[in-house]
Amino acid sequence: MQFDTRHATKVSAHMRRQWDKRARVDPLLYVDTTFRRGNEHDFFAKIQEQTSDFDYLLSMAGVSHAGCALDIGCGVGRTTRVLASRFSRVIGVDVSPVMISAARRLHQEPDFQHMVFAISDGLSLPLQNESVDFAFSNAVFLHMPSFHVIQHNLIEIGRVLKHNASAAIQLRVGPPRSVVRRLLYSLSPRWARYIWYRWIKRHHRLITDSAWLGVGPLRSQQIKQLCKTARLEINAVREEPTYPPHCFATIIVARSSQ
């Protein structure tokens, strides 16, 4: 599948520009919009609450804790750090140079020497063919601004995965964003609604562009076709337990034998 070079350059520049803006405002907040108070230590400690869930995904993917892992859309490296405790080498990539700079600053200790951070829009990963034992992407594909970007990220994942290696990729599967917002708003207490309103008012310009909103929910048939084009086989689908029902799902994929 060919990707128009001019279009790719334009889309990549837009994603990089918008995520750099967010990272300059508050990189931790835009990695995790539920993190409103605390320092960097609190931010990284929060992910430890989900390690059992993370290990369950690894077991679903049939991945042993070894080899090389890839974190797509790593931000400041929070999930990259979790991967680093389970793999001998971890590569985190992100479209934003500002995010990558922050990730490198936050991981200078000797304990993180086997972690590498690189700038990449996912359309062309800086990795050799069949060099990765496990690829992971959480809360990233839902922000991708076009089906072309999603498709070529999947193609690149298929290219870098080793034979019999797997990937766990979170996707938005529905319902429409407006329905989710109304549901969450209706279930929230008054104080939470006030905080949400203030946050929307402050960050409106950074959360209304295509590199934040993404293309919307993917139907089951669309996901199957995207994976087929990327020569990936879907081995399992897991609905995300931390979100309202039928909103997000993680697909476990492997390189197709065909």
C-alpha cells in the first residue's frame, strides 16, 4: 500500500506540531488527562497500579519477559518504564521531539540504560525488519488523524515484528465521542463537572484538532481489513476494563504467516 509522500509529510508535521504544543504546556497531563495533581514521581507511580493488567496482556500475547520491546507513542516514557522491567531492551518512539526530550531527561539513571528513545511518527519506524519481540501501544491510535496513518503504523509494526512475535494495540471501537462525553458528564458529581468545564475551557485549542480527536471509532470490519492489509493476524480482542463498555479495546496481533 503506497502512501503519498507529500501527504505523509504534511500529516507528520501536523502531528508533531500539535503534540509539541501539548508537551510544552504539560507533558504529564497530555499523556494522562486524569493526572491533575502531583509530581513526576507520583505520575510514574500511578502506572504501577496497572502492572497486573499489563502482565495479563503479555500473557494473552504469549510473550515471555525477554528480548526487545517497542513502545509506540511513548510520550515521556511511563509505559516504556514498565516494559523495561520486563524486557532486556526497550525502544520508545513518539512523534513529538519535546516529549522525547522529556523522556530522555527522566530516564538518565543507570537502571534505565537499556531504554532508548527516538522520534518517529510511526509511518517509518527507525528499526530493522524483524527486530522486535513485542510491540505495545496504549491510548495512541485513538489520536491518529486519518485511516492512512493508522494503516501505515500497523504496516510498520508488522515489518519490525519478529516471526511469531506479537503486538498489543489499543483502539477506539465506539460509541461516538459525543455519546461518551454525555455519559461521563451525566455520571459525574457536580464538583467533577466544574473541574472538567474549567479544563476544557483552558485547553480547548489543544484538544479540538484532528491529532487529538482522531478519526473516531473503528468498526470490527474496518479493524479486520486494516490488519489484513498490514499482514497481521488478530489473535485476541480484549475490551478495556477501565473505560465505559464498548469504547476501547486492545487487539493482540501477530505477523501473518501468509
